[in-house]
Amino acid sequence: MAAADLLNLIMNIRGFYWHRIIVIFAFGVGIVLLSSLPEPFPGEKPNYEAELYYGVANSLKRRGWHGEAVVNFHQALRLDHDYAEAHYNLGHIYYLQGKFDLTIAHWTEAVKLRPDSLILRRDLAWILEQTYTGEESRR
């Protein structure tokens, strides 16, 4: 009981300052802990400018403005060449325009960047099959 009384006496004497010290100490510990955490995805540095161009390009693509979308996809890829989604969507626009060689090039690059994506692999296999089957039937 004497220890609790002594602690209570110390807290009453320093009252306001005691709480301020605790808050400052807790804030400092929180900053140190947060600064020591690794990035959300270690090794990946987000390129926000490339993501901005990618978002604009997707919006334009959905509206059917493919020419403007191509320009923005190219800008995103200029900033981040390893942007698999931009390669895929750019390839899709080229597919819609009948530029199958460019479609294959961009979808191949997307598969290289994301080899575990079954959707990318399926679509690349499909366009390769369609392209080569079409050439054989024309001969």
C-alpha cells in the first residue's frame, strides 16, 4: 500500500507534466516502430505516374477512344516498362484494331512479366492459335 501511495503522490505532484511525458514517449515509440516496418511490397517501388497514365488509358479504352488510350498506355510503359497490365490492355486494343503482330508482342511481354497468370497465358495461346490457323487457311 505504501508503494501505491508513493506513486499516487508523485503523480499528483507532477500531474500535468507526467501525462505529457507519457504521451510524448508513446508517440516517439510509435514513430520508431512505424519507420522500422518494411515497405508494403518489399522490392517493388510503386510508380504513381505510370499508374495515373494507366488509369486514364483504361478509362479512354472503356469509352471506345482507342487512339487516345494507346497514347496513354505507351506513356505508362515508357515510365514503367514492366507494367504487365498495361502491356495486356495495349495488346487488347491492337487486337480490336486488327494489329495481331502488336497484340502478340505485348501479350508475350505480359506473360514474361506475369508467368503465373493463367488468363494471360490463355489469351496469348488463343491469339497465337487464331493467327497461325488463319494464315494456314489462307494458303
